[in-house]
Amino acid sequence: MRRSLPSMIVLAITAITYVLAPGPAAHAQRRVPPPNREAAQFSFAPVVKKVAPAVVNVFVRGRQQQSQAQQAQEQFFRQFFGDRFGVPQERVQNSLGSGVIVHPDGLVVTNTHVVKVGGNAEIKVVLTDKREYDAHVVMQDEKADIAILKLDGGDGHFNFLEFADSDDLEVGDLVLAIGNPFGVGQTVTQGIVSALARTEIGQSDAQVFIQTDAAINPGNSGGALVDMNGRLAGINTAIYSQSGGSIGIGFAIPANLVKLFVESAISGRKVTRPWIGAKFEPVTRDIASALGIERASGAIISRITQQSAAADAGLQVGDIVTSVDGTVVDDPRALTYRLTTRGIGSKAKLEFLRKGRIQTVELALKAAPEPGKADIRNLSGNHPFDGARVETITPPLADEMSLDEDQGVVVLSVRPGSIAANLGFSANDIVVSVGGQQIDSAATLETLFKQRQSVWQVEVKRQGRLVTLQIRG
């Protein structure tokens, strides 16, 4: 997420869906707008009656173990204010959101940030007719912010929503947002699709959204964005706001991506994103100017891994991918979304720009190669990386973590108060060399630190920049 936006993006509040431009056949089947003002005076009640029973309230109660620092702080207050203050070993966290039943057996889609409130979470789902069910998490994905729940009990005949093809949405289409804002109960708001393929507000490279002006507020997260046919167009996720309330800019996860996770949950398999074996960067205005391109859009290849789908297809560093199967992609996130929704085992037709000429290639979408046993080490001792947890980088891990390199060693986490933390090392730092020796694995790094040095010379790559440090032993 861009640094200028974080404080304005409020999770647990949105309603929208992501889509791209439909083909000619889809346009031919679309309904024309009302011919006059009188014809536009119709009610949304029939659509609401159809979809409302499938939109539910999600209540989550979780217990989180307190850290030693939190326990020590409360022990301090207890000494001064007596036993009434207590020293609880855990804190209770509550979360409120919405969800959508998408299968008659009681599968519910919501947001991961709604249900992730700590360990041993108790999840309760309340239907519009006031029936209550316990539920458990079947699948969740933090990158996509999608969670699939299963209602415990029931007769297998729950009201549910069918999926719309979110690629058929157009800017200006009427949509309804349904959820439980501020916990006041099920609420319906109406608006239009304001924009498609929004990527600037996502928290990960996997997020692309539909923007809507239908009023969305806290508690709407996980709720439904539906079209005028009563089909699920998207899952509400976030809003753009300076106050925490709706100002008419909301975002939803596209139905086509949600459907992929639901189908995986039903089949009992994990959602696997295609591994392309290439790193993509956005085309900036400077890059476009240097290459003589009129429009700063697309995804430029900055790295290709050997023996990958990208290499097999003949793609090269410097190629700019501009569309997938005829649909324009403006940046790497839009490209990732398109390839993910195509699915493993399929093929995608990529249009790309190379040396001023438009070319096409067919790309096979495959799963990442099995990396074997992960080489993860918890480092400790009298050396600069005491307290760091590191892992040997593999091409799949580089893609997953969006790293600049596909080999070497990456810092996964740093223990607070450790030597590594005090020296400023942090997660995603890539260890390039120590004492002039290139680091190719976590095992090599651990072995090097068993030697004593009067001065450690360390090179790390951080956010694309090489940093050289000299640290006294």
C-alpha cells in the first residue's frame, strides 16, 4: 500500500467488486438504460428479497495470550492498585463483520481480517431470520483477504447467492451493498460501480478491487455487493475514509477471485497461484518516456528465472506485458489477478511490447516447483544476526515474498531486543555477503557466524538498495 494512503484505508468496512472490460457479446446482451425519468422510478425490493436471506452477520470472539511485557505492566499496576486490577494471562478480542452464504450446505464467504482475532476464536453466524449457528474456518488467505466458513448444523438447504461474472461489470452499473454496518443489523445501500481494477489501495500484490459509491461502513466487511440480477458481484472489504465513515469510496474483492477460493474449499484443495518465474515492475512515467511509450501502463519484466514458464515462453527482461487474453492490464497486480483467476493447468495469451513492437505469446500456467525441505535457521550468538530467523531463498519463496532476488538468504523475522534488532535488521532484508563471502544458503550463514571476527562486514539488500555495514565483533 502506498505510504500516503494507509491511514485512510479502513478494513472491515467495504462493498465492491473487481472486474474488467467485457467482450462484444457481453455488451450486446446488456440492458439499455431507462428511456425517461418516469421509467427509472422502480424499486430494488425484489432484488433485496431475493438476496437478503443469504447475507449473514459474523460475530467472532477470540482469546489472545498476553506477552511477558504486557503481563509485567499489569503486575506493576496491581502492586499499586491492589488485587482488583488483576493480571490476566490473556485478552479477549471481539470482531464484527458480515458474510455471504454461497452454497446450500452452509459455506460462507467473509474477509480474513474479520475472523482473524487470535487463537481459539469462537465464530457465530446469525441469519436474517435470527437463527444462530456456530461456524469454523475451512480456508483463509491473507493475501486475498478471503476466508471460507462452514456452518455447523443445518439441513443443507440454506439460501445462497450465485456468482456473477465480475468481468462483465462496467462503470456505471447499478449495485447494492448488503451487510451489518456498526452492528445495527442488516442494511441495504444502493450505488453504482465507480471504477474497475483498482490496485493502488491493496495491502498485497494479490489484491485488485472494484470501486463503488454504495454507502459502506465498519461492519460491512465480508458483506455482499450484488448486481441487479441478484448475483454476487463482489465481497465488501475496505473503504477510503479520513473519518472511518463512508464518503462514497468503497472497495470489494471481485466475484471471480472469490469463486476460485469457494471451488477450492468445496473440492478440499488449496488455492495455488500460478508460478510464472518472472518478476514484474510497474511501468512508470520515466520508464515510458525512456522507451518512447505514450502511456505509462503495463508490467515490465525485471527478472526471469531459468526453467520457468516465462523462460519457456520466450519472454525476456525488458518486455512489457500489456494484456492477458485481450484484457488490458495496467500494472503487475492486475496481471497477477488475471493469471490467478485463469487457474493452474490453463494457458493465457499475453500481449507484450518488445523494442517498440507488439508481440504475443502463449503462457502455460503451472504451479511452483516443489522447493524441498525449507532451510530455516534461528540464529543466536555473539554476532550481528543474533535473534534473526532466516531462510534460504528459492524461486517460489521469492515470488511469494516479492523479493528482488531468487537466491541467497532472507530475514523472516527479528526477535525484539536482540542484537539483530538493535542493529536495525528487519524482515525481508536479503543477506548478500558476510566478510566478502557470498551467502547462498542459511546453512552457510550459520556456519560463518560460528567464527569470531573483530569486525563483521555485512552486505544486505533492502527495498532494492544495497547496504554495506561494518560492525564490531
